[in-house]
Amino acid sequence: MASRRQFDVEADGVDIQSLWRALTKDKIKVLQKAAAGLVSEAKILEGNETVLNSLLYVSFGPGELSSALLIADQSAAHSSAPGLEPFTERIVEFDEKKHVLTFLGVEGGYMNLGFTHYLVTFKLDDFGGGKTMVNASVTYDLKENLDESQLLDGFLKLLRYYLDSVINYLQQKHED
């Protein structure tokens, strides 16, 4: 049976359309600029950033920042992995009116560390006055006999870092 965890991130000074565009249409460009110390490569393998079933590829850099964010305790999930392997995700939900975006883990990355299935959903809500709230949720199943807290904490930490990086990038661009 699938489990679910979620968290909210507030984006002060970032309107919903700018954040939506950064997470969808401009995802690759913004990801490479906003999280340059984390991502070494990001690209679209099939489709594009705004088409259902598009396939995205992400590779993390070898730096301390990326290693620290990958999982809370590397030895708990995969003692021989110095960092997270590249991974692919598929867009399985894209609702521009409701501002909902969902990715399905396909292969590599956290799938190799113990997830048998995961969906990451971002739901954006406009609070007005240039304030946007992001509800991020992860629905997942893990292989048996894994320490869920270690693996999941690292995954959620990575998602939060990604969202914070994008929001900070947009806030800086907004102030220019």
C-alpha cells in the first residue's frame, strides 16, 4: 500500500505564473541556473516540459552539496554509492488551470536506492500580492526491509532544496 508525505513551501514575491513557468516550460533552464551546484546535467529525452508523458533526465554533480542532500545517511540506503545516480522521471499530470504537476519516477536515482514506485506532485496556489504557496507531496512504495525514514528524509530534503532554489532564483530575478 502506498504511503504519502507532503510539505508546503511559501514563495513570497513570486507570482504563480512565474513559478509555474519555472517548474514547467522553463524547468531545464531554471534548474541548471538555480541549482547549479547540485545538477550537472538536465534534459528532455522525450516530448517537452509541458506535455504529458514527456521523459526528463537529471544527473547530479559530484560536489559535497549534492552528496549531502541526496540521503540523510548514505550508508543506510546504499553504502557503496558516493552520490545519487542519474534518474529519469515522466510527466504524468499537467494541469495548467489548477497548477498541478506530477512526475513519476521511472529509473535510476532513488528508484535504485529502494523506491519501487514514487510520484512527486507540486500544487501551486495563488495567495495574491505576489505570494504563491507550493504543496509538494510524494506518494511512494519502498522495497521491504528498508529504513523508510533515512531514504525518505533525503528525498524530501532534495525536493525542498529544489523548490527553495527555484524560488530564490525567481526572487533575485524579480528584484533586478
